[in-house]
Amino acid sequence: MPSCDILVVGNGIGACTAALSMHEPGHREVWIVAPTWIGDDSSSLSPGLLHSYHELTAMADLSSPAPEVYRAWAEEAGEDIGLRKTGMLVVADAELAPRVLGRGPRLRPYGLSAEELDHAGLARREGRGRYPEGSAGLWLEDASLLDPRRTIDVLTRLAVSRGVRLIQGERTLRLLRDRDRVLGIETSKGAIHAGWTILSCDEAIDRLIPQLVRHGLTDCQRPYDLLQPPADFGEEIPILWHERTGVTWRPLPGGWIRRNGWVWEDGEESDPLLPGLERATSWGRGTWRCYRGRDSRPLVGPLPGAGGALVSCGFGPRDFDFAPTAGSFLRRWTEGESAPGGMAPVLDPRRFVTAVGDGEDFIAED
């Protein structure tokens, strides 16, 4: 029966970063099992934001290492992943302005630049906007973005070049167990044993760990629209976030703009911030589906009630932001640390055990 030291199940950025974080040539053998193929995952549809805005300011501690980690991996691979610093402008209407402006001082201890802007300051920073009277904003200079699909492709090839084994097209049917320990997985093409099994695939987690999904995760449906602004729209815009509507605009290569979080069923066709986009050409629309932790924190750490298994999920729209730090936490769990420091304890999936109740199993029955 094939076996390895670390078995990572997933198609997206979480699986790539976990494998890259844990592989050690000649020391630990790491495999990635992709149920379909690498990139066939919500990660490839992600906004690809780094250092982006978050309701829980402390989450900045998780995202702050991401740009440098991706830059180092891209340099090692010798390839461009579209990583660039654009800055992010968070706009809030008058009633939300105090809450937004109050986050500036809380972000700075995490090494992030945050400039508070009044109504006039918004216009100076991004003059094409349409800002409600009394509105205010926060300018996050450190915000960056990358090309999601390109990044997954490059990092996968980097992992393989380091010695990580990639197995694609093997669907995970069940977890192999010996009482309270996970020994690996049963796939559509046979069983694979592993010292550690890491689940970083929403589809597999949904089927194999239903209680964790029920009590710890929220299903997110994020629509997006690809727009080409009219010729007179001007230069590339920064990342824009409208606090009231939850709509994000981010620039794409070739002059395109991606609009995320648009609620089309409301029937509102005009953009609340950028009137110039009302004349944009729409290339296509879609829906980006992902999971987010119910308490707005991802789930990274031991699978409740089962040794030998870790989960990495619940990132929501922050998958690229959080994945590198999550990979480092997963590595420390596999190296025997009972409680990695930093944010690791508050991301531990076992925080949801009390919601399930004593004696109830998180893992689906065979």
C-alpha cells in the first residue's frame, strides 16, 4: 500500500502552501492528492487580495507575511505570479465611518500602513469616485494582489521541483481510521497511508467531516463580474472596497477590472463608487463559492477527536492572504508542537467541539 509522511488533500492555494511549507528533501515525503486537478478550486476564482480589509483587525497578524512569502517563492521558481502593490481604499458612509476610521490605529501595530481620510481626502486619493456626504475612508498602502490561477500553477510546479509528489484525479472517498486516529485516505484508485493527513479541500471536508461543516463553517456565495472600462476611464484603479455594500473592485492585467460581491438580484445596475464603470463592457459573470469560519476566523489545526489529521479551511475571501501562515502552523503541528504560538490557538478547529456535544463524531461514518 503506498504511503508517505504528509498527505495533503486539495486543489487550491491551501494545498500548495501546505506542501511547500512542510516538504523537506530527504527528511519528509509530502504528497498532494487533488480530487480533480490543481487549480480546479475556488482559489482560482479568488480576488487574490493580500493585506486586504478584515472585520477582525487581529487577523492582520495572519496576513502580513503573505506578500514576502509569495515573492520569495516566485523568485525561487523564476516566474511571474502577477504580484504587485496597488494599495486599497476602504470607503464608508457617514454612519459606518467611525467604525472604519477606528481600525487605522489598530492595524499599525501589525506593521501595516493605514491613513484615515475624510470626505475631501477620499477625493484627493481617488478622484474618479462618487462619495456620499459625510463619508470617510481608510487608505491601506500595503495592500497587494496577485494572479490566483497563475500563482497556483507556479507554486505547484515549484513544489514538484522540490520533490513533492502530485497525484491528480483521485477523489477522496473516506478517511482510513483505527479507532481515534486517521491513518490516511481511501481514494477512487486505492488507499494511501500517511503519518499526517491534511484536509484542505472544501468538497472533501463537506463530505467527510459533516459536523465540522455544520458547526464551524458558513457557505459563502460571492458573485463577480469582469469589466472593461471605457477608454476615457483613465489609469489603473487601486483596490476599492465599499463598506456598506461589500463590493470590491480590483484591477486586472490588460485594463480589466473585477467586481466582487455584487448582489445582482437587487436590480441596482449603477456602481455606488465609480460612475465610469456604468459604461463598462462586461466580459462575463460568475459565482465564487467558498467556506468561511462561523466566527470569521479560519479553521487551521487538529481534526477534533482524531489524531493524525489536520484541517485547513474556512478562509472565505482571504484564502491567499492566510494560506502561507496557515502552512507554517500546520508544519508546526506535524512536528509535534502541542500548541503553536501566535494566532494558532484561536484558529484551532477544536474550539467547536462544545457545539457538537460529548461523544458525537465529527467524521462521517463509512
